Amino acid sequence: MPPEWQKLASDAFDQHANRTVELEFSGRFFSITFSPVDEHSYVNVYGFEITERKIAENYLLDHNNILENLVAGKPFQEILDGLSKRVDLNKIACEVIEDLETRILDTQGKVTHDYLPTVDADPFQMQQLLQNLIENALKYHKPDTPPVVHLTSQPNENESWDISV
């Protein structure tokens, strides 16, 4: 057990109280709870994934900030500029494909992608967009023909990117 976890377990046991910590590992979030069992002199450790909850929390916080800025009278373009973050679409695509693994296996489909750029965007919206596009491609395919989905990108003349599915 890592030293930080040993300290949390020890603190939980010494103080006869649960200790909970949230961790990020490989782009996923986890909640770990250390729960002392005094009568047996040990600590139970419970953990579960909270990635979707953390994404939703961040989404709500971002939108709460937007509302606060609107109420404060900030110019709308300034508010929009503050929302954009550098988003690696390769990473987002890999996460979406992993999330849809069961659906891909059920349809006997195949999902691949070429290089996808890093862009200024809202990560939550990019995740939703790619997930919806891939899910639709998996859902609406010729009967008795496994779907083949391929994502590509290419720069356009407007100094932005065209993403194709």
C-alpha cells in the first residue's frame, strides 16, 4: 500500500472515523474510503470509479461560472474565450472507444481513427460529440454487416479542422 494510503488508513483507525480521498489515475477518477473496524483492529478499503460524476461536476461548475459572469455584466465574448481549453481529440476518441467497447463487440464492429488534432474547445462537449457520432454510426448500419467506423481529420483553409466519421 502506498505511504499516503497507509497514513489515511492509520488516521482513520486512530480517529475511529472514515477517511475518503478522490484520486485521478489515467484520466479516470476514483473515490477511495478507509473505514476502520475497531473490534477487529483493521481498516476496510472501498473504492469506486467516479469519472462521470466528476465530469458532470466540472460541467456544472463551468456553467455556474458562466452565469455568474453574465450576471456580473462581463462581455459575452470574454466569457466564451474563458471556456476554451486545449483538448486532445486523440485522447478523447480513445476514451470514447473504450467506453463503447461493449457496444462495438455486440455489433461486431470496428472503430479506428487517424491522427486527431489538439483544439481549443470544451472537453465535455467534444466527448459528447464524438460519443454521439460513433454511437450513431454503430447503431445505424446495414443489417447483417458489421459497422466499420473511422475518424479522420484534416486542416481547412479557415485555420481550423474538419473532422470526419
